Amino acid sequence: MLQSDCAVRFLRTRLSPAIALTAGLGLVVAAISFFLVWSHERDDLRMAFEQDSRDRIAVLRNRVRDGCLFVESVASFYLGSERVERNEFEAFVAPFPRDYVSLQATEWIARVTDADRASYEAAVRQEGLAGFEITEKAADGRMVRASRRDEYYPVHFVVPGQGNKAALGFDLGSEPVRLAAVRHACDTGLTTATGPIALVQETGRQVGILVLRPIYRRGFPAETVDERRSNLEGFAVGVFRVGDLLDSAIATLEPRGIDVALYDVTESGAGRLLAVQGSHTRAAGGPAGAFVPGDMAAWPRYGERLAAAGRTWEVVCAPTASHVVAQVAWQPWLALAVVLALTAGLTAYLVVARNREGQIVRLAAECTESNETLRREVTERARAEIALREEQEKLAKITGSAQDAIIMMDGDGNVSFWNEAAERIFGHTANEALGKGLHALLAPERFHQAYGRGFAHFREAGEGPAVGRTQQLVGRRKDGKEFPIELSLSAVRVRGAWHAVGIIRDITSRKSMEQELRRLAVIAEQAAEGIAVADLEGNLQFVNNAWAVMHGYGSGAELVGRHLSMFHTDDQLRTDVIPFNEMVKQQGHQAAEVGHKRKDGTTFQAQMVVTLMKDEQGKPYGLAGFAQDITDRKRAEALLAKRTQELASSNAELEQFAYIASHDLQEPLRMVASYVQLLARRYQGKLDADADEFIHFAVDGSARMQTLINDLLTYSRVGTRGKEFAPTDGEAVLQTALSNLEVAIAESAAEVTHDPLPAVMADEVQVVRLFQNLIGNAVKFHGEGPPRVHVSAEQQDGWWTFSVRDNGIGIKPEYHERIFVIFQRLHSREEYEGTGIGLAVCKKIVERHGGRIWLESEEGKGSTFFFTLPPAGQRAACLAAPAEPVAAAEQVAR
Ligand code: ADP
């Protein structure tokens, strides 16, 4: 419609100018076509003309060359003969057809000095040429006897004689143009042509040219100019009439209506016209410009230069009107006619079209209206399509980006829509799912029957038990795995049929989270520790059973919604609670022992830990409190502390007692022992045997008593007489202990070895005692072989662990604890000497240093005693070296 509307407007407004334009354009095109074809034809013509011209020039060049060759051959004839007689010359020259070389005549020119002139003329006359004399042309044109010159160059022979007789005896030296050629030929030895001349024998108006070939005397040198001049004999000469030469040459070609002009251009300046061949009158001898082809002056000429016999001629070819007419072609006119005919046709058509304009306009108006309607419809439809496409794109983006599966099922129960999330959740691609039965695809088999039950009714009415509801079901993935889903089902009517749209969410993680929450709730509810959760304002949100019971309430539920302050006394609320809660908020965590108020108003001591709860972004949203009723523990701790205190003072008293007792016993014992020993010394063997035995028992008993008292004193002094700890060299301490044990080691042939030992932070005297007791025992309780003792140390957790290993009798595991108790021995005195105090002393020393002592041993397999001591540079945690009890005890002892 739009197009025809345009056409109507075109017809209305543009037709008349269009006709004019078409006609004008047609004429222009016709003219251009004509011109193009004509110029093409003209180019062809020019090329043909140039080719014809070249042909003519080539023929002429050949003629000139032939002429020169002929003169050369005449010269050769002369050179080859001793003496040439007139009849011999004629006989040699005559056979050459005149036309062939376009010769007017062939001549022999003799060289005659003035001295020889008379004899020469006489000799020629004798040959039969009566009246022969050397002549020249007088100013009036008559032939007269040549005036006197040094040398003459008379025509001696001329063939043919007919028409050329006038030339006999003519002296070439009498005329400057000829003389110039004579001199040039003589001096150079080259064939030389004269410039244009009027021949002596010329009766018409043709220009003549002589071609001279010098001949030098045989046997004489002719290398230099002088030699040539003096030895010159004469010239073989060809006489040419240029017009005839040109005519005869061109006559061999087909006439083409081309004028040919020949110019002599040897001398600089304008050349001279020698001859013209063609339709024009000859104007020989005139200047070059004299030849103007009148009728075709506009046409270009074609020219070439010929060089021969020392002269340069220019041949110029020009087309004549007859030539042009003969070549004129009909093609440009045909092109002109065709284009004009087409133009006329088109113009006529347009005129007819214009006459039909009214009709078309009417039709076009009708078309325009329906066109407009259609255009509106198309526009609206395009707009609606764009809107629809946008809606579809929007919908596709929504369903595509949805996290939940969106699935549509048609009335037959087959999948008709399947979004990306459905693919992600169930594992089926859209291609796999579309058109498949929904239940079979997504539900475990055991539910198929139940799900399919109400489907017939849904198809009819778009209703069903699941429609319009959200319910939790079990779904099945492509790999067969079942998982919990939440399905929201709705019914939509599409083209008269009910479809179901389901939005399905994978609730696996929600389910497991719920389960986890339930588990945590049970744990929290059943925990023995009281747990309460409150918001940041302190309003209780959860309280477990233990918390409720602890605070005298029946259940946690009755406390939810109430404020935390209910568990605090008024004093606490005034002083402690707010700062405590602030600390929790600042530090996120706080622990304290606080008093809590029960329902009945009584209080109890609680160990509280309060934690600030934060959401995923780290923003606090509540407080979680964990409470333990520590009333009993506190009571027990107080009791324990009291008992410990009591024990410590009783221990101290005991130590003091032991010290005092042993110290005070030493004096009387020393007296008893001294006197018993005195008795033994004085009365040994003087009384009866019983007395001796009794005295021996008394001595032995007092000695043992002394040892016991000393050991006991040592034991009691460990805690009371200890020195300050100082860095102590382990090696030095060991050496001291070994030197104290020197006798025992020697007696039992014991071997004591050790690894490098470290420095420790210790009471040096006590560590010597420690090594001494352990190594002494290792030596004492040896087996059958000699004792082997090895001492070493290694660092563990920053402390040094020493070990004393022996190969002795070993100790059963059940005695490993007991042997460290004072007076505990595993053998009788008869078997092994001892008081049972040594290891008790060791234990006391090690514990005073904050360490511990133990052993590894089996009966019969040796024993290894271990003890730990702090490294040098570290102060032991327990620096129990109380000076006061010692001082007090010693004071008491004194
Ligand atoms: P005493 O050595 O005076 O008997 P100790 O307190 O030193 O007292 O030792 C207690 C007991 O432990 C010893 O009687 C002995 O039975 C046992 N005992 C100690 N050291 C060793 C050891 N190295 N090998 C075997 N038994 C030992």
C-alpha cells in the first residue's frame, strides 16, 4: 500500500518533469554513445593510417638504400678494373633496370686538374665525343665552358645517354651544393648525397639529388684526408629525380588516399621540400611548410626520418579527404540511432502513463486508506508481539532464576514446564522431563497410587486435596535418592484444560537443621546445667528444666517472657549485674561466681558463664547463660581448706616433734652408746659368755638406734632445714654423691656410669642426698653379679627427668608405692641393712622441689628410679623452705 501511495504522489507531481528529463537524458546518452563509438572508430582509423604510412616510408627507405647500393656496386666495378672504357661502363650499368633503382642516370665523374684540363678534354674528344669540353652553367642558364679552377669534376660517362647528354662535361665543382658533396665524399671516403639541386638535364621542375661514391687511385694510400685528396681519381654517381623516386616507390603500394612528402632536413632550420606524392601538385624545392594537405588539416600527420649517404630526409604522410571518406564507419550512426529510438520509446511510454494518472490516483487513494488501516494493524500487532516477547523473557528470567523448582503438569499428568531449578533439584534436564508422567518421574513408587488418586477429579474441576496448599512430601532424584520436599500446588486453566503448577523446594537442609535444633533443644532441656536464653534487654526466651529447678520453679516454661533481674537480689541489681552484662556485651563471654535468688527468696551460690549470641553478620541478638549450683562445692571447698590447714599445722607439729625427739634422743643415746662401748671394751671376755653376748647386743642396738635417729633427723630436716634453691650443676652433685659412696661402691665392685647431666634449680645438699640414697640402694640391693648403675637425664615439658637404673634384685609392682613410705622395707635387717627412711627422704626432697618420684621395676630385672627437677633459671613453683618452724624447732630442741 505504501508503495502505491508513493506512486500516486510521483505521478501527480513528478511526471511532466520526468518526461522532459527522460528525453533530455536520452539525447545526452545518444550524443555520448555516438561520441564514444566515433572516437573508437577514429582511433582505429588513425592506427590504420599510421600502418599505411609506415608501409610507404618502408618502401621509400628501401628505394633509397637500393640506390645507394647501386652506386656502391658501380664504384666496386671501377675499383675492380684497370681502366674503364666508355663502352664498358655502359655495358656494366645498362642491365640495371632504371625503375628498380629509380635512377635518372649513372655517371662517372673524373677528377681533372687545371694543368691536365686541355689534355683531358682532348683525350675525351678523341674517344669520339667531338666538341667535348668541361662546362658549367652560366647565370642565364646556358651551358658554357667552365671558367678556370684548380680542379674540375666533369661528368665523364653518363648512362643512359638519352636525355642526359646535356650533363656530359658538366663540372660538379662549378656549383656550390655539388661541390660541397664532392669535397665531403672525397675527404671522408663515404658515399655522400648532395642537397636538393636542379639537374643539368632537368626539363621539368623536379628536384634532383646526386649520390657520390669516391674512388681513389689503386695502390695509393687513402687513409688521411690529405692522402684522399691527392689520390682521388673520381666518383661513381647515381643521379636521382626525387619526384620520380617517390612516385615509383609509392606506385608499388595500393592507393590509400595518403599524401607523402619528402623533406631534406640535414641542415638545421626548416627543411626543404624535395617532393610530394599524392593528390597535390608538386611543389618541389619549396620549404617544408609549403606542403599543407588542405582538406584534412585537422587530422594528424605521420612522419619518420631517413638517413642515407650523409643526408637526413623526413618523410611525412598525411591523409587526404578521400582516405578519410573511405574509412568512415557507420557504427557511430547506428549507436546514435538506437539510443534515440529508445529515448523516443521511453518518452512515449511516460506520456501514456501520464494520461493514466487520474485513474491511478483514484485507485491509489483507495489503496492508501486500506494501506493505512493495515499499517496501523501491523504496528499494533508488532507492539503486542514485542510486549508479549518481553513478558515471556521476564517470565523466563523469573522462572530461570527461581531457587525453587517450578513445574507444570497438563491434564494428562505429563510435565509441560520444567525450570532450571527443577533440573538442579531433581537431576532431570528439561528435555528428559518434558512430556513424562510427573508422578512416575518425581515421586517414590510407593506413593504413586496415593498421588494419582484424586487426579481424575482435578482434570475435571481443577480441584483436589493438595491444590492450594503447601505440604511436605518425599521426592525422588534422577539417581533414585529420596529427599524431603515442600510442594505448593495450584491449578491454572490453559485453553480450557486444567493444569497443575507446582512450586517445589528441596527442604533437606531445613529438615536436618530442624532435627539438629530438636536435638539441641532436648540436650538443652535435659542438661544438668541450668541454661537460660534471653534477648539483649534481658527478657527470657528459653529456660531449661535444670535452671528452673535450681531457682525453685516448677518448669522453664513459666519463666519465659520474664526478666533476668528476677534472679538477683536488690543489692546485686544495684551494684554487680549491670557491669557484668556490659562486660559480656563487650567481651562476648564472661564467667563469675555469683549469688542467685530462688523463688522463695533464699539465695544460693552459682557458677555463671554468660555468652553473647551473634547472628551470621556478627550482630549480637541475645545472651545465653549457663548456671551451676555450687553451694555444695563451695561448702566442700571450705571444709577441704580447713582440713588442709589443720593437716598442715599437724604436719608441722609432727615434723617439729620428730625433729625435737630425734634431736633430744641423740644426747642420751650417745651416752648409752658410749657407756655400752666402754663396758664392751673393759669387760669383754672377763665376764661369762652370756655377759659378752648381752654387751654385744647392747652395743649393736645403740649403734642402730643412732643410725635410726640420724636418718629420722635427716627426714625431718628436709622440710625444715632446706636451703634456698639455686642453679645446681647436676654433674658436680653426682660426683659428690659418688665420693660419699666411695667405700660401698668399692666393696661391692659396683660400676656407676652416667650421661651428661644438666644444671637444675635446686637445694644442692638435698640433691646430693637424693642421688646418694638412690645410688646407695642400687648398689646395696644388687643381684648376683656386680652392681651396674647408670644415671641419665632428659628434658620433658621444660623439666628435667633424671633416672637411676640398676641391675639389682628389682621390686614387685605392688610395692612401687609403698617403698616411698617411711620405715617401709621389703627385706629383713639380716638380708639387707637399712632403716626404711631413705626413699621417704628422697620423696620429700623431690616434692619440696615441686617434682615427683616413681619407679619402673620387676622383680629380678633391676629397677629404674625417676624423679623430676626444675631446670636452672626457673624458680620452682614450690619453694617451701620455711625458716621459722626450723628456728622454732631448734629453739625447742635446745
Ligand atoms: P632401706 O634402704 O633403709 O631399707 P629405703 O627406704 O631406702 O630403706 O628402701 C625401702 C625398701 O625399698 C628397701 O628396704 C628395699 O626393699 C626397697 N628398695 C629400695 N631401693 C631398691 C633397689 N634399688 N632395688 C631393690 N629394692 C629396693
